Amino acid sequence: MMVDSGYTGQNFANEISSLTSAKVIVVKRNELHQFSVIPQRWLIERSFSWLGNYHRLWRNCERKLNTSLMMVSLAFIRLLLKRY
């Protein structure tokens, strides 16, 4: 799991590893503050922009969190089926 530098700390990493089997990778800024595109981050940003096409996801109109999570999952499934 790639996280920003705001999520540093051993407590956060321990909680994530206890909840999932993911390893926490903290993305740090370069000392010179030069812009460079991080390929993995670009994939995540692209995926969020794809979700912007689904109007139901713009607002949280669902009453339960599970319903919202399922709508996001259905949107990604639909995207995958359309592309492949």
C-alpha cells in the first residue's frame, strides 16, 4: 500500500499489517523538490478519474457504507468488462 508522508509511523504500519497482508510503502518527496511522475500513483489517479464518469458516485447518496463500496466495485467491474 502506497501512502503519503502524512501516514508515517510504526503504529500505522502495524495496524495496516494486522488488518491486511499489505506492506506499507511511504512515498517521500525529493530533497530538491523536482517534479517526477510516479508510475504507481498515476495508475491510482487515473482510476479515480474513471470513477468520475459515474454520476451516482459523485455524491454519497447511499445510506450505508457497504452500499457505497459495492457501487464503487460495480463501477470498476463495468470498466474492466468494457475495456477487456
